[in-house]
Amino acid sequence: MGAALEEFSDDAEAFAWRLRKETELLRQSLLEGAFADDIFEAGFEIEFQILDEKKHPKRIALDVLREMNRPFAVSEAYASMLEVNSDHFSLAGRKILEAHQHLKSLWQQCERVCHRHKSKLLAIGALPTFEESDLNEAYLTPLPRYLTLSRKLHQINHKSQDLPLVAHMGACSAFHIHLRIPASRAKAYYNASSLVSGPVLAVSGNAPFFLQKPLWKESRIALFEILDNEQTRNNRAFFGDAYLKAGFYELFRANLKLPSLFDGIKHKPADPFFHLMLHNGTIWRWNRPVISLAEQGPLHLRIEHRSLPSGPTISDMLANALFWMGLVRAVGDNIDAYTSDLSFRSAKKNFYTAAQYGLDKDLLWPGMGKTGPKALILDHLLPLAYQGLEKLDIEDQVIKEYLGIIHERTLTGQTGAVWQEKFMALHPNAWEDLLEVYASFQKKDLPVAQWSLK
């Protein structure tokens, strides 16, 4: 999408017209059953920080990407970040183990190039060595997509925001899961994702600091929602307001209420949903609906789960992914029973409680009311996720291996956020040391529940 913006003009009216036409085309296509209805697949995105020798952000992403020249590695909004994308793969059998090795290989390829630039890669939810001077629009990646995005966000929000909005993204790194779902069950699985997001995030936090100060267990949530502007109703980073009643079309119809951050184009692209997805990409729902584009195979629907942090390890990230996917499948297959007993308002409250407090504050769950996250996960959600993963035909031993990581993390209470907090309590102001030790454990791919405090 970013490269296509080279051909953009200033014709906002043409863009808005095409966006409405494509939204109507989506409605018709869904009614006609044009989307695939027969498969579950997954793919992953990991965002990395590029660090200099003092563990501060090093703004060389475009240099690294030009040298790599690989389609799996792409730019991010901030010039010291890059994103690695896995292949999409079937979930059945032992495929997740292949995905694990695939992600390791991609990471290592990026690291080799970074090493030649005297820099290192780090997967972490929020970079604690990020400083106020880094909140600078001059450090954005100098590509049309990001420059246009920043300019338009500033125009919309300038009355209530002093800092460059997109610059806040520079401290934050995410792990995104793309789950391809059967179109006929899209509403059920999307609602399930909203319902389970809180408990999954509670055990996954890895971003406790911002500008060397404690914030939330998963501070990315708060930092991204700086993009919101309640005064102008321009909320673009959000959890949502209600369970879906009909299906994905509701979300794209709602997208039309938000001003476009991009204008028209000189030449109409071949993809029938180009404008639809370009606009959707500037609306940061924590559970984002995705329509496949032409180069992505048969027309299909995906849920992009965006609330999980990068790191601490590939093992931890994939454990988080399987925990979420298993719950989405199990809850989604019985969604009416869950949503009738847990309001969307309560699911939303769970999400922000989990982001702020992790495993330290009660959550609400259907049939259980308020309960501690540890007991909820250990006694109820892990067995439920196991059932969901079995339905996805994942091999039993693979399920046990990855859900075992969630079990151990919950039992010990040591998430990535908690480990960072413990380290800093022992070593006040030793931010470079924190990242040095963190990186050493990350390289070993040792689940964070087993990390010691040096």
C-alpha cells in the first residue's frame, strides 16, 4: 500500500466516492457468498526496534531494508523500526512448529544485516530508552504513506494535541496475528475475539515503561489511543462499542464516518477493495477486520488481532497467539451463550483493566462474575483454549507445549512487564542494563516465565 501512495493526488472527492462504491461492493459480495468459507489459516507480523550500541533507537530502517531487499521485511512509521511478516500457514498438525522456525530464520536474516550497520534488533512492547527528544516528526520514515498520515492526523487533531501524533508510535512494537476465518462464521469469531481480548492481554503484557517512567502493564494501549480525539469524535484507535449484529460489513460501514487520511489517486488500481483497505489501515481497532487483496489468494476474511506486544521471545509470542486462537474458536462456536452473559461494555472494561494491571486485578467472565485473572486462566481459559485448538486439528503435543508456556507464566505471575519491573526495582535507572539482559534471554528464546534477575 505504501508504494502505491506515490501516485496519489489531492482529489479527496474521488477517493470518498470510490470508498463508498467499494463498501457497497463489499456488502453485495458478502450477500452473494463470494468469500472463502472453508479454512482457518494464520500469519504473523513482528515489529522490531533497531538499537544503537547504547540501546537507543537507531534510525536506519530504510538502509537496512534496502540492503535486505526481501518482501518479508517492510518499513514502519518510525525510522528506527522494521516489521517482519511470516508466511500464512495452515494450523493443522505441527505447522505451528514450522512457523516458529520460519520466524526465527526471518529474524536472523534481519539481524545479520543490522549487525553490519553496528546495530541490534529487539522485540519489546515499548522501548524504555525512548526519550522525549525522540517524539519528533523529523524521525518518521520518509515515505509518502507516513508523511501523509502524520500531516492529516495533525490537521484533524491540532486543537487538542501538541506533540506529533505518529511519533508516539516510535516507542511501541507489536505482535499482530492474522487469523483467516470462514466467512459464514465471521460475526461469531470476531465477537469472540472482542470477548477474550482482555484475559489474553492480562497474561501477555510487555510494555510497562514509557520515557523511563512506569505506565501500564501494556502501555502501548494507552500510547496508541493518544491518536483519539474525543472533542472531534475522531477516534481511530479503539476497542469498539458493541458486538457485531450482522457481520463484517458493519465495521466497514462505520469506517465511512471517519475522515480519510488519504486523498484520491491518479489511476484506478486493479484491486476492487483498494480504497476500502487503505482507509481501514488508518483505523486502529484492537481487533481489525481485514479483506484480502488480489495478491493474497482467494477472496477471504481475516481478523487482525493487534493488542499483543512484541516479545519477549518467539516462544512467548506464539504461545500468546495459540492461546488467543484457541479461545476465539472455542468461544466463537458457542458465542450466543457467552455474549448473553457478558455485555460488550464488560468485555471492553476487561480489556483496559488487563492493559493497565495485567494479572493483578479482577476480570469479569460469563457465569463467574468477578474473578482473579490467574484462577480464571488456569482453571477455565486454558482448558477452553485447548478445546478450541483441538478443533483446529493442531497436534496434541504442540498444544501442550505452547499452552504450557501460558500456564507457567500465569502460575509464576512473571510476564514480560513484570520481569522488567522487577529488574528495575533491583537496578534503578539501569535502562541500558535492562535491555542488555533482556536481549540475552530473548536470543535464547527462553520463555519469560523462566527468566532470572541478574
